[in-house]
Amino acid sequence: MNNEEIREILELAREHNLLSFEFERDGARLRIQRSPFQGSFQAISEPGELPMTGSKAPLPVAPQPARPGSVRTITSPIVGTFYRSSSPDAAPYVEVGSAVAKGQILCIIEAMKLMNEIESEFEGTIRAFLVENGQPVEYGTPLIEVDTKAEEAS
């Protein structure tokens, strides 16, 4: 089984909110488990590639709604784990619909046991969170969409 197939399985498990999934074929086994308290997965695989048969059909892609030009995206400046609050029992820094000011803390990226506060680069309203709480992120991963339209009109 290659990395792309594992990513597809993880995405389907996330979509359907599965806490665990196990797959075995020709002696190779893949087991994924997710904590009910976090959005991240832990993949556990035994050595060996799973042979693929037939052609790989692409998964259907849902059409994305048009994004207004006033929507800006906050991206991750580092590799780490995305958190919406300072601790598991604390309220999130912001919610969808929250008005934010430039420099306001929006979330935290944990990297090597250090909590890095991510601040808004502009004023506006939170439109969407693009990653789940507890999800690992890479450098440049889109995290949050901010609509700056209301601020531009002022």
C-alpha cells in the first residue's frame, strides 16, 4: 500500500468520524486509531507493500464554493500540531464569525514541545477553519480563512 492510498483511507476515516479502522490483505496489515479527544490519527502498519489490482479510479471531487476576493488565508509558518485553544479545557481563541484584529492570537502550533501563537495578519471576520483541532500541519498548510470585506468598506 502506498502513501497516497493510506492518505485516502485516513481522509475517509476522518470524513466518517471513525475512531479505528483495520485492513489486512495478503499478509500486510494497516491499523489506524484516533483518540476521541483529538482529530489526529496514528497509523500503524506492518512491513510489506500491499499489491494493487486493477486501475485506480479517482475519487469524485465535490465542487468548491466560489471564494470571494476579500477572503484571505492564514497559513502555518512551521511544521507542528494545530490547536484552537491554549489547553484542552480552555475556550478556543476564536470561532467562525468572530471579528479579529491584526495581531490577535488565532491559534497555536505546537512544535517540539513549544507552543507558537499564530496571530492574524489582518482585520476581518473568521470565515472557516481549514484544519481540525489536534491535526498535524506542514509549513504553508492553510489554517484559517478570514473575510476582510467588512474592514475594507470602513
